[in-house]
Amino acid sequence: MQKSIVKIDNLSHRYSKSWAIKDISFEINQTGILGLLGSNGAGKSTTMNIMCGVLNQTAGTVLIDGIDLRQHPLEAKKQIGFLPQNPPLYFDLTVDEYLTHCAILRSIAKEDVKAAVNAAKERCGVTHFSRRLIKNLSGGYRQRVGIAQAIIHRPKLVVLDEPTNGLDPNQIIEVRHLIKEIATDRAVIFSTHILSEVQLLCQHIKMIEKGKMVFSDTMETFNNYISPNSLLLNLENPPSKEAFTVIDGIQKVEQLTPRLFRLYFDGRPHITEQIIQLCITHGWRLQEINLEKSSLDEVFAQLSNNN
């Protein structure tokens, strides 16, 4: 029987009198990217810190490649690579010096250190910065170096806590591509509070809210769960926003620009057809209509209320 890469059972942790997480359970059996989604303070970082051996849980078990993390921490941690929210970088070291230091910390044999450093640099696209001080790298390349230290010992599990936080749009795209690349031959847990990040990267999703698991399924199932609750209209000959209130189910109308409107509705079917017909009848010259998904806060609220 194949061992799970990660198996977490009834994981719970309490700070003082309040529970940060309660009865979290899930299992990862294959390579690829699992999204760990939750609002700020939901319990994501606590879960990952316990999973990576940074924090001891109050209750529950964590198995990494079949090894109990609490009973055999050194053996279990050999299979874990971790990039926390604030990467553990030494800014006054060069990329080579830092990754060599990380390889030694990971107990890589002395004769294998250079090869491990070179492989991690090449995988993360930082070979051309080998001799540059980390403090002189851009945010995106610092993050790449942080990911390089997480994979230098070729772990079966890589845990990334909000790896695109604070990066500019181009750097975010680069880091996304890198995460997809390293997930081809290992399991990656990707934590974020940004829904679009998970939708772009992940095959499966776990959602934690208020310390509890409120959703666990495929990305496809999650996308089907999020129902549209507003739509955008672009009109060449627009009316006043009050003109849309004659349609049953329209709850609120916002005029974003002289020609662009956002209409909130209650989810009833065929409302799009009614709006299109109204535009034709009154000659508003509809140019574009797009359904918008529920906001992430609303999804959290829905899932929390259902659990």
C-alpha cells in the first residue's frame, strides 16, 4: 500500500484560551499543487507551521511520508521544504553562500553540496545571480532564492506560505510559473488569501475559516460552488441607473463610469436574458455583459455558515 505524502488527523492548536485551529484533517497522495485558502487569521499559517515542525500541536497527528512528525521530527523534516511568509534569507550572503549554508543545514553530504546548490539554482532560475548579494536582488528573485532553499534537499513535500505576497504583477507571474514547475515531481501546498491565485495554480483546494476546515474538494467543484451574484454592463446609450430596478431580482445598481454599470441580483435564473431584452427595447445599445462571481468574503461567509 502506497504511503501518503502527507496525512493530517484531527489537528488542533490552542493559543492561551482560544483555538487557532480545530480538528483539521486531510491527506495528500500525489504530486501537484494543493491550495490552502483562508482569510487572514483563519488558521492557515498555524496549520503550516505545525505541518513543518515549527510549532507543536495541542492535539492531532501529522505524518510525512508515513513518519510521525512529532515522534521522529528529524526523519520527517528530511521530506519537507518550507518557505514561510517571511523568507529566512541572509541578505549579506551571496546566493551561492546562502544556498551552500542551507544545504549543510539539510545534512546533505559534503561531496554532494555543490551539485545540490547548482540544481536548486537552475530549477529556480537564479544561476546568473550566484555571486550577487541577496540584499541586491529584486523581490521576485529573493523569493526564487527562498524557494531554492526549500527544494535543495529534494523533499517530497514543499510548503509555500503566501509566496507571491508583496510582489509586483510581473514577479507574481514568474513565481507562479516556478511553482508549477517544481510541482511536477513533488507535492506542493500553496497558501494564500487570494482566490484568483488558487484558481490559477491548484488542482485541489482546502479552505480553512475560523480555524475549521469548511471546504475540501477539487478546484472544479469549488468553482461550481461559487455562484454569480453581480454582472457588468457596458452600454453605448446608457439610461440612469434607476432604469434597471424594474427587473425583478435586481438588488442594487452601481454606475462605475458613464457607460459601465454593475448590477447585483439575487441569483434567480434568466435574469441576464431579461436585461438584454430591456436594453434592446429601450435602445441602450448593449456592448458587453459579464457575470461576476461572488466575492471571496462572501464565499467564506457561505462556507462558514454551512459548516
